[in-house]
Amino acid sequence: MAYLPCFLLLLTLSLFTPNFVSSSPVQDPELVVQDVHRSINASRRNLGYLSCGTGNPIDDCWRCDPNWESNRQRLADCAIGFGKDAMGGKNGRIYVVTDSGDDDAVNPKPGTLRYGVIQDEPLWIIFKRDMVITLKQELVMNSYKTIDGRGASVHIAGGGCITIHYASNIIIHGIHVHDCKPTGNADIRDSPHHYGWWTKSDGDGISIFNSRHVWVDHCSLSNCQDGLIDAIHGSTAITISSNYMTHHDKVMLLGHSDSYTQDKDMQVTIAFNHFGEGLVQRMPRCRHGYFHVVNNDYTHWEMYAIGGSAQPTINSQGNRFLAPDNRFSKEVTKHEDAPENEWMHWNWRSEGDLLLNGAFFRQSGAGASSSYARASSLSARPSNLVSSMTLTAGALNCRKGNRC
């Protein structure tokens, strides 16, 4: 076995000391990410849940600690599902957003959200006060970042929204994202040493493009131009949990197109979310990959809840589906862009789901165990517990000195 020289070992340890205050950027975090992942997994195995009694295993990991503000980075140990290894800015320094402005997408001012998300070093980004941030251009994130809205009411609204593009290890937690609009045909900086021309965006709330190890938790999303959360072009290792989604048409697209087969290895966990009033379709719409839809509460859809094309594997477990009163929208599922003699072979199953007010789930495929193993990321709780597990989905009202 080869041994690191002493100075490299000391450097590695110093890079991952919690809340370090040096402003020097980490030059190549990928060199140490495997060791950090091993450390995170070890800490997760030893993690004593605080037992808030929510039934939501992510929340029970951190929410009943009244000192959460002094121990913010504990959150990174609490992810589950396919995005469980998303460490965000864990072990990076705290960066405080003090300025809600977004005047310059090429040369953002220190103190703005944009300045924080483009840095090369791991950062845990928090907010000094309540603020509404209207982005002139989409917010292009660099790797190893956490956006943590706890302790403030933070809205990203009325302009461009969040783009995770060829990045990894991103956590987005506790913010409101709504009324996002297409932006672009402009230069945008994505790191301290690079900016480039971005064409017009779609107007997604959160757009994940060729990225991995991403966790979106406890956000409130609504009324964007295109999708609320879209993951495309080879993205994988994603968990979307405890979010509250309302008033939107095409909620969530997972997979770029039927012809884009690079999405065949996509794995996404969708857990403990509340899909609420005013939603129409795509909760989610899936292509090619493996999708675990577990313990979510569906209280409204106008067309369908879960759909897909291009032979995705969909494992629906322990969800509650309350069909609308409209008698034409009782079906949970929609097999798209294929005749029945084709989609009947796609592996879609419902296990332990609670189907109410005439809701029905059209299962298909032979139930190949190997496919469902690829689409299984956590143990489902009984569906009759879903309402309590999702009761506080969305951005939480966390205040210093109190449990969230």
C-alpha cells in the first residue's frame, strides 16, 4: 500500500475541518471525495436519530435539535435514497448571503448568492435575513455547494432560477422557488475563472443537467414557466424529498428524450413530497432509467400523476393517491408514446399504495426483480402514515433556538 507524504495528509485533513475560515479555494475536491464519502457513510452508520416522531427518517435525523443553527452541516449526513452521497458544502466554510441583488451575472458582487455558488471551494451557503432574490440570469452552480435557507424566508422568484450543469455534490434545502422565467442569450459566470454564453433557458425552477449526487429537500416550488424540477442529459444519483409542489402544469421531467439513451442509468428517488393543489401532470414523467417513488402524498392532479416513455422502470411504494373528483382523471399512470403491446412490457409496479376516490394504477411488465432492485433506494413505510410524514413538506419555518 502506498502512503501519502505527511504534508499531503495534513493538507487533506485541513481541507475537511468543519467551518474552516481560510478563503483559499480547494483546487481539486474530486481527489479527496472518495475518502469523504467513506467518512460520511461511517458517520451515517453511527448516527443516532433524534426521534422527532415524524416518521420521516430524514427529518428525524436533524429536526428536533434546538441547536440546529450551530450544527447546520449535520444535515448532510441525513440524506437517503439515490442522492444519499450528496455532501454539498459539508466541511466547507459558511458563506452568508447579505445582498439580495443580482446586478451582474459575469462579475457578481461578494455577499450575493451568485458569488457564493460559483466558487471552486466547498461552501455551506446561508442567508442573513429574509429576502426575495430575482435573478437576471439563471443561477449556474459550481460543485460542492449547499444552499441552506433555514432561519430565513428565502424566495428565488420572478426571474431566472437554479441550474446545476455538469456539477456534483449539491444540496438545496429550505427555500421557495416560484414564478421562474426564461432568461439567457447572455454571458454567465459558472466559476471564478470561467464565464460563457448561455442561450435562452426553459424557465425551470431547478434544472439538473449531466450532474450527479444532488439532493433537493424541503423546498416549496410553484408556477414556473417550464418544469419545477427537471433532470436530464445523463444526470443520476438524485433524491427529491419533502418538497411541497403546487399550481403548475408539467411538474417534473426525468430524462431528456426518448432517443437520448444516455439517461438509461439514471436513478432518482422521489420521497415524502406533497404534490398539492393546482398540479396537472408529470409527478414525475420518466424516461429510460430507474425511479423510486416512495411515501409521497398526491392530493391533486388534473391529467395524471406518474407517467413515462422509453421503457423506464418505475417502483411506486407506499404512496397515497387521492384522485380528483373529475371522473376522467382517476388513473394515476400514463404510458406515453407507445402502443399497448409495447408498454405492457415496461416494468411499472404499485406496492402498498393507498388508492382513494377511485384512483387506479395501471401496472405493467413482468416484474423483473433485477429491474426493481435498480429502482429501490429505501424501505417504504406504510401508506397510512404518508399524511403525517409529509405534513410539513416544503420550506420550514426554522428559527434560532427552536426546533424546526
